Amino acid sequence: MIIVAWVVAALAVAVAAVALALRARAGQGVADAVRRAEVAERRADSAEDRMRSSFQALPLVTIRVDDQGRVLDANRRARERFTFLESGMRILEAFSEHELAGRVDAALASQEADEFEVRLFAGGRRTYHVLIEPYRSSERAEALVALTDTSEAVAYQELRSQFVANVSHELRTPLTGLRGLLEALGDPEMDDETRTRFVERAAHETERLEALIRDILFLSELEATQGLPTEGRSDLGLAVAETVDELGPLAAEHGISLGYDATEGAFTPLTDRLARTVVRNLLENAAKYAGAGARAETVVKVDGDRVVLLVSDDGSGIPERHLPHVFERFYRADPSRSKQLGGTGLGLSIVKHIAERYGGRATASSREGFGTTVTVVLPASAPAAAARVREESHAEAAGPG
């Protein structure tokens, strides 16, 4: 009996040991499962954090919407551009643009990407290129809405189209006149005096056409050239002195007297060609349009880190309604007189373009009957020779190596 009792006890201990081992193994499995779940959760959180960070870092204005077209999230650029955006807002509520809201809903329903242009009001009415990219998340439809501001490109394209239309019109006018004159000159019964007058008019139209083409090409060259010439230096005072001398005969022809007061060494970063173009365009305008008996005075002065050019006359002046437009391409306050005098309507536009390209500005003030003043402000620049001397002096002071 004792032996049987020991055997039973041994079996009980063995069963208990096996049970404990199984329990321990089961516990270890549960613990491993828990650890695996925690790791998976951490990885999911990490992946979600990475996705959120990537979304915020997107270089485009991007909005995430749910299947009802409500804003789920907006990246940093979107919130900076559209400060009114809040989570839960519908696209229509946020932007008050039915086309945008409708196409977002359609993309969510069809799960097909969409791309289009739309005008939105945010800091003014602007044009945006919209890309809608739908996807499914946790069995629910969502979409990313990316917006790119293309207002500048659209405005530039409109400006180019308008420019081409204006050029076509401006070229057609002298060509039409030339064709009419040439047809008339073919008349064998035309008397010599009339023929001579028609030939002079044809020559005038040809000169006007050449001037127009020259200015158009020059303006196109300015717009096409990238960057600024690093070696450009010009003395604006010298350009004024030489241009006043050159235009003396033209001024005398129109009954205008020219004078100038130019500071020596008024250097700007403009090339000599551009400096002479600015001065010549302004002085030609004064000589042609100030009116007989007027005086045009040109002043060049250095004002700290700026060079100021003023061309003023005491002539007929410009009516106030025209003043805001005088720097526009092909704009003429008096079209008939401008064409008669051979004006292209591009002179002041070229002046403004050159000034702004070099970090300056051009403005005009006038009072009808009391004359006009055009002011051009440009950054001052050290003369090239002086700059080289300073560089050589620094190099000598630094020594070899």
C-alpha cells in the first residue's frame, strides 16, 4: 500500500509539473502576443506619424477630405494660404466655389483623379491649378486636393496675348499706309509735286515702321535676357551730356531748348547702351511733345546709394486721366500727334522696364499746361576702374597665398 501511495504521489507531482509547464508556456505565448501587438501598434503609430509629417511637408497647398467632402486635415502651406480652413468644414463652405466642390464630390464617387483650373477668392481673386487624387482608407473614400497658384503665369500669358495683338495692330497701321501710298504712286497722271509729297510720306512711314520694330525687338531682348550683366558700369551723367548734344538738332526742329546739370561720376550698374537708351527715350519724348517754346532740363545727382535722373519740361503737360497709363506699352496720350511725330508708344515702357530690372523705379508727374517730370531712380555703383583698384589694393595688403 505504501508503494502504491508513493507511485500515486509521484504521478500527481508529474501531472502538476506538466500543468505548470503548460501554464508557463501558455503565459509566455500570451506575453509574446502582447509584446508583438505593442510592437505592431508602435510601428503603426510611427508610420502614421511619418505619414502626418510627410503630409505637412508637402510643397503644395494640400487638403485631405473625407467621403462627404469635409476637411479632415490641411498641411502647413494650406493653413498659411487659407487661414480660414478648419477641420470639419465642407469644401463648398470653405471656398464658396461650386465647381471645386462638385468636382471633389465627383472624384470621391468615381475614385478617379481630376485636374482643372479654378478661380478662388483668397487674398484677392486668383487662379489655381487643382489636382484631386482620391484613395480608400479603412474602407472609406478620401481624397487629397492639391492647389497650385498659377495667377502670375495666367497674367503673363494674358499680357503676352495682348502684346501680340497690339504689335499686330501697330505694324498693320504703317503697312496699310505704305501700301496705299505705293498704289497711288503707280498713277501715271500724278503730278511731280504730289508724287514728291507721297514719297516723303512713304519714307516717314518706313522710318516709323523701323523704329517700331527696333523698339519691339529691344523690349523682347530685355525680357528674354536672364540675370544682370556683372561687368556693367555706366556714368549716367556722361550719358546725359552726350545725348543732349546728339539731340540738339531734333530739339531745335521742334522749337525746344535743352539743358542739363549732371553730377560727374554718377555710376549705375547699367551698361552704356542701356544708360543711353533711358536718357535718349526721355529726352526724345520731351523734345517731341513738350511743345514749341518749352525748355527741357535734365538733372543727374547721386543721393546716397542711389542715382536720380530727372527730366522735366515746362511744356503742355499730360492730362491727369492719362498719367497712370503713360508707362504702359503702346499707350499714347495723344495718338494722332504721336504717330505724326513717329512715336512707337514703347519709349517710357522700355525706361520703366530697364529701371525695375536693375532694382530701381520710374515715375511720372505732370500737370496739364505746366509741364511734365519723369524721375528714374537707380542703385549707385562704383566705377569699374575704381573697383579694380580697390581689389588690387586688398590683394596686395593680404599678401601671397
